[in-house]
Amino acid sequence: MNRSFIEFASFFFVMMIATAAFAQQPIKFEVSFKEPQAHYVDVQMEIDDVSGKYVDVKMPVWAPGSYLIREFSKNVEGFSAKRKGGDLLKADKLSKNTWRITTEGEKNIVLNYRVYAFEVSVRTSFIDESHAFLSPTGIFMYVDKQIDRPVEVQVIPHPSWNKVSTGLEPIEAKRFSYRANDFDVLFDSPLEIGNQDTFEFTAAGIPHEVAMYGGGNYDKEKLKVDMAGIVESATNIYGENPNKRYVFIVHNYLSGGGGLEHLNSTVLGASRFNYATESGYKGFLGLVAHEYFHLWNIKRLRPVALGPFNYDEENYTTNLWIAEGFTAYYDNLLVRRGGFYTENEYLKMLADDVSAVENRPGNHIQSLSESSFDAWIKYYRPDENSVNSVVSYYNKGALMAMMMDVKILHATNGEKGLDDVMKLAYNEFYKKRDKGYTDEEFKALAEDVAGISLDDIYSLVNNAVTPDYNEYLNYVGLELVNVNEGYEIPDLGIRTNTSDGRFLVQSVLRGSGAWDGGINVKDELIGVNGYRIDANGKELNRVVQSSKIGDSLNFLVSRDGILKELDVHVTANKMGRYVIVPIENPSEDQNSLKAKWLAEK
């Protein structure tokens, strides 16, 4: 080995160390709340070791787990840039969410901006005098093409606040200071700042914090036990829990709901006085189960399009029926395994999913894979025609999971089920490769577990058709029954509401008499067959219920202030009311499989 090579190698090694050191310089944020009553957060962003003539910073346009372009940058005000401790630098806005700072050779720059936060949801930020909830993709900017840089966040609470709850790793030497390995972690770590009621429990060997905002009639000790049970049941499926700690941020409102999963935390919306009712409490546990199951399914085991993320535009996948639908299947199943739901209660909820899918004309228009792909423009942007054109990847995806589960149980004589698919997929795609799966890869893995083809289920996923539910339910000695079958109930096919004393059409179902007769959404129904329709629609209901299938009704409607007469034929109500019941004389094998499927664990 000659001397020149040794000198070159030494130089290269030094340069590699220098490059690594640069890559590890954290971008530092400070968030403060000078005017919480006005719903603002003040953000300071320090970027060190800047190189080049300019630096571009961006704000994400969406929040992972919520598939809608939300244009968070619309809430940004007062953006400015300066030298660290010095003069202002030129800052130009290049696009809706991109700012360019001319560095003038400065290596260390400071950005300042304010964000308005006054949208109540689990996926958007909200600030008032009582607390601040920061959904990070709508608060923190990132340097373009430097998502992998480490981050530090210093929170300066309003003087009347004394707590911060977040999944971010604390920096021990500084109170309310946190770090993240990169911006993906930061963007997946919401912060609750205020005087929230916090308590802890340990489950699966991991400490869990529950941060309650908004009061409520919850029982802490009961929640500790029952939430721990959900955690243990979910962890048992995968064989390990990937977290060192976990945070539940719970927002209790007069009427709340929904949740959003994160890397080692979740945000839950709840109704503050529902904890004391049996149905409300079980519903909350189902929400806990759903978001906690996402720890594995979607946050780690994920479709190939969902990580690493592009925060600048839509991230398309045809697999939300797995990522969300399978999770929707497991949420109530985990509550059942915990002994909170009886077998009959669980089967009723499964039947309710069937009703939700089959009573929606869009089920015959949009496939599950299409529903997943178009979530950005359809599911998350509902309108008056969504019922006719869109199917939910939650409900129908959950039914696909149920069908796959019982089919695998049947094919393996109860030795394996969907639990085994999920555990193997987690190990293969996440632990071994840390890479998202393709549609073909997930199907192949599931078929390896089942030992049989799953073409039938995937055909149902990729086509807008109604499954033969009983083909699958019969494996476990059950059958689906439409209680309404055989009854011809007169109907128009409209859904209505009352607004300012006017009786208005809210939706028109595809293929109904109203659809064919030309009734429009937003029509005001004034009269039928010469009789006045009152604001609550009782007269219309009496006329329809006393009619026969095929009868023609003459309507007087007001459409944008113009009176019109329309003839509408009465059709049979196509809405099914489904129940799941035992078949007559189930075999011992069927009973055994059902017991394994619905066993408390």
C-alpha cells in the first residue's frame, strides 16, 4: 500500500466524518403562545450549517393517516428570515407551501412565523386559552430534501399551563424540550400542551400515558385496567410491542369521536359524558383498540406507498382496505377478546357492517381497491352523491378481513387464522426489510399461511360486487339473514332534512323512484298529490306508506325559487336489515371453528 493511497484514504475518512457531523446537526424549533385566546402559536426555526445561495423550506400539505390535502400553509402568517442574531434576509414565497431564503453566505439562519389554529379535529391543530393541541404537519416546516435531519423542539407553554404530553423523546437537561431522529418522527408526534389530566399504566412491559383534555365522567382506575387489556390483546397478535413508551391524547368534547394513529401515540376524540354508559364506554374501548392496532398495521406494516412519505402531494395506494379495513375488523374483535362484548353483541356489529355496505348503492359502483386509491378525492371529500358512488374501505375492508379470517381457519382446521397473516407480514415486511408491501406480496404471504388460493377474496376487492357472505360464515356455523327480505315497503328513495322551516331533499338513492323521477338534492318538497307537505314531512310519510308499489305521486317542489311539478313512482324499499344467526344443526367442526374465532383471549 503506497503512501499517496494512505493519505487519500485518511482524507476521505476525515471528509466522511465531517459529512456525518453535518448530517447530524439538528434543526431547532421553539414554539410559544403569546396569544392563545386568539388561537395563534409562534414558531421559531433555527437552521445551522446552511450551504448554497438559498435554502427552501416547506410545510406539509397533509397529515399521514388522513388522506386529504389540507393546505396547512393557509394558516401561516408573518413569515420572516434573518441571520442568527443579525439582520433580515430576503424570503420569497415560491408556491403555496414553499418559501425560499436567500442566504447571502450566512451559515446559520433563523425563521419566524405564526400559525393560526382553530379547527377541532384529531388531525388539525387547535389553540385557545385552555390548551394547545399541535398536529405537527400543520405547525413545523422542513428544509427541502432534508427530511432525514434530526430535530429538537423547545416548548414554551403559556404561563397558565404546566404540562406537555407527546410521544417525542424528552431532552432530560431541559424542561419541555424534545428530540426526534428526523422529520418523519416529528411529523408523527402530536403535542398536547396545557393542564390536561394525566395518568399512567403499564401493559406489555411498556409505560403508557393517558392525557385527558376536556373533563368527563371517566373512571381512571377502570380505564387503566381495561386499556391495558386492549394493549395486551393487540400485542399478543404480533408477539412484541415496538415501543418504549406510548401516549394516548384524548380530547373530550360534548359530542366527539374519531382518532388518528401515530408512531408511538394517538389522538382520540370522545364524548365526555359517554364513559358512564355501557355502549359509550365499549365504543371508546373500540376506538382505543383501533388506533392502538395501527401501531403495527400501517405505522410499521404498511403498503409500499405509505412510507417514506412525500409530504408535498398525495401518496396513492390501493391497499387502505388492508391498512384501515383490517384494523376496523380487529378493533371490535379485540374488545370481544377482552370479554367486553358478548358473542351476540359482536355478531350484531358485524351485521351492522354488512348493512352499512349493502345499503349503499356506491357499493356496486366503486371497488375496494378503487375506494382506497381515490380516498383523497372521494372518501375524504363526501358530497350529496357519495352514497351512490363511494364504498367505505373501513366497513367493507373489515368484512374482507372477516372472510379471510374464517376461510383460513377452515382451510387449516383451526390451526391458523388472520392473526398469523398479520404477524408474519409484520415480521417479513417490517422487521426483516422495513419496506412496504405490494398488493401481490401481501396476497402471496396470506396464501402461504392459508395453504390455499385467496383469489375469491381478491376478486371481491377488485370488483364492485356483493360477496356471498354465507359462503364464509357457514365455515363457523353462522348465516347472514336479511330480515326485510320478502317485504315490499313503499319508498321514494330520498333522505330529507328540515332547514329554516323548509322540508329539503338531502340525498337521492340511485335506482329509486325519486332518482328516475327527477327529484334533486336541495329541492324543497312543498306538496304531494295536492296536499301540503309540512316542515317535518309527516304528511309525505303518510301518503307514501299508504301507497302501493308502482303508484305515481305528483310532487310540487321549489328548485332555486322556481316551482316545478314532478311525477314520481313509488318503489320498494331496497334497504336490508341484516342479522347474523346460527345455522340449523351446525356440525362439531363448525362450532369448534367459531369458538376459536370468537374466543376471549
